[in-house]
Amino acid sequence: MRPGSWGLPASPRGWGRDAPGGDNGGVTIDRADLDVLTEQLGRVPRGAVRVAARCACGRPTVVVTAPRLDDGTPFPTCYYLTCPPAAVAISQLEATGIMKQMTARLAVDDELRAAHRRAHEAYIADREALGHVPEIEGVSAGGMPDRVKCLHALAAHALAAGPGVNPIGDEALALVADTWRPDRCRC
């Protein structure tokens, strides 16, 4: 399997995204998507800006969240995994302790470490495009750039950005492809 392929057949850049880069042309999130997100999360989503990736059935898989919530709270997690089956698959992967192994690989694999840093920088650039929040300047998500802390955030970034942008997110998606994958609906 080539890096970043998620074990899937070749496709346009990314799976299920609204448009390249996960951007839907600056259109804010609509009521139907907010209703689905509320159902998926079991609560009203906070700071939802737009859907960055969708399931094969069209339901949101990843939502872009504003860097500052309506109550003024800084929120560094720009890409948020919302699809329950995807979140369960990633949770089960996290439960294996693989994040410790991935972090150890960052310490010895110069190429992986550099790619992880580039993912961190891309994540921050995407969030900065939504607005500058000094309190979270330089902070990304998922433990980037020095460790692997949250595969949910890294997989969400990988789904939003497309294969090849977030190597650890790509790897996580490839590792759960037997139980969840973006090109097959499990909603």
C-alpha cells in the first residue's frame, strides 16, 4: 500500500470532501448538516463552520470548527471527526496503544518526523485562514508536531486534507480500513 492511500483504490484528492481542501466555497454550514451533527455528537455542535469530509452517503464525517467558539473560548481543534462509526473505529485503534509506538517512530524516523511537522504546519495554516487566535498560536491538534496524542484529530485532518497530507492520520485510516473506510457508508 502506498503511503497515504488508506488502502483504497485511487481517487481524486481526498474522499467525500465537499471540494479541494475541504472548502465548500466559503458557504457556512446549513441547517440540515447541523441537525445531522447534533445527532452524531449527541449535542449541538459548537463553532461548526462547514463540513470538510462526508460519508459516501453524504452525511458529515468531519466538521471544521472555528478557532474561537461563540463564548470566546479558544478552540485549537479545527478538524473534528463526527461520524460515529469512524470515531468508534479510531477509538478501538487508540485502545491498542498504537499511539505510543507511533510517537516512538517519530523519534527515529526523520522522514516521518518531517512529514508530521508539515502536517502540523498545514493544520495551523488551515485554522489561521478561519481567524487568528493568539492563545492557540502555534498549537495544532493530535499531539503534532512532537508526538501522537489523538488519532481522532489526525484522522479528521487526513480526511479533510486528503491522502498524503497527514501521515499518521493516513496510517490510522489504513489501519481501520477493515472496520471503517470513507468510501463505504456505515451510518
